[in-house]
Amino acid sequence: MKLDILAFAAHPDDIELAASGTLMKHIAAGAKVGIVDLTQGELGSRGTIETRYEEAKKADEIMGISYRVNLKMDDGFFEINEKNKRLIVEQIRRFQPSIVIANSITDRHPDHGRASQLVSESCFLSGLAKFQTSWESILQEKHRPNAVYHYIQDRFIKPDFVVDVSEFVDRKIEAIKAYSSQFYNPNSTEPVTPISGEEFIEFLKGRMRDFGRDISAEFAEGFTVERTIGVRNLYDID
């Protein structure tokens, strides 16, 4: 199954919070999109591994995701090592995406920056023929994505570009709320966390409004790049 965009996340719900509007916009335009979660989010203060899978499935249905896989690395403790790089390269070569998006290059949660580096290095290795991997006992061919972009998460980073997601913001919030164990629920008896308050969704909307302001859009999502972006002419720039 070849995908156009493969989105990586340290934890289930990272994508929904930071980049789901962008993914839905591309899906609506005909792109096939998949998600690879590195961990099961087992160290999260609220919910369980089982509820994470249930919630991720609901979010996938809302977003229209073609495929989702969980690599079951250790939440909070996964390392940038050969074993984990191989797991990621297998998925890149399996789906052969043109574009990979990954976690924020640095953030409040240390897993985010570490996942960012791990995915970035794996994208490079995936293009090396002598770095061999196999899937279902078949030797995989090399594949390097055309671009790797990093979404912006909890802490503000000045974006290199933003994507207008105004028409998808309501569905984005719906996808986020699919993780009902994680976010605001007045009847919940789970511990209070930085993302469980009623005001958190308004924070997300405020961030998207801030990103959208520079391009005269109501809501946008921000990304950083690893290499210089090229355009065919000046009219391609909003």
C-alpha cells in the first residue's frame, strides 16, 4: 500500500493535536495518509493502553486515515538506536511516502524531540541500499521521502510554513475529543493534567489563529523544515 503522506507520532493523539487539519485537507484532495505511533502512550496519566487503541480508531474514522500502525516502543524510554531505526525504516519502505511528517524538533515532553530526531535519521537511512530491512520475509527496496516536515506541538516554535486548515478545524476538534480519556470531561475521576482542562481546546484554537494570522486565514497549523523550500515561481507563495 503506497501512501502519499506518512505521519509519525511519539504517542497516540500527537498527530490529532498538531497536524490533523493538514492531513484531512490533503485526504480531501485525494491523498492517501497513514499514521505510525511509536509508543502506546502507556505512561499517560489518564486512560489505558486499551482505551488509547479504541480512541485512535475513532479518530482515524473521523480523519479518514488509510492505515495506522503502532510500533510499541517504550513510552518515555525509547532510544535513538539501530533497533528502533530499523522499525521505522521498515514502515517507510513499506508505504513509500512522498512526504513524512514527524514530531516537533523540541518540546515540553522529551519524547517529542527524541522522536523527531529518530524519524529524521531513519528517513535518511531508508534511502541507503546497503541498509537492509525486510517486511514479511521480503527484502525491501530503498526509499527516501522527498521531504520531512515537523509539526509544532505544545511549546511555540516559529514555523517555516503554515497550512490553512480553517475548513477542517471542527473535525480536528472532533478527532481530538475522540481521545475522551485524555481531555476535558467534567465527570472524569482521572488525575488532572496540563491537557485535561476545559481551557485546553481554546489554547489550541488560539495557537491555530496565531499561525493563520500571517496568511489571512482563520486557522492554520505550523511546521518546520529540514532543508530549504523551493517554489517554481513567486506566485506559489501565499
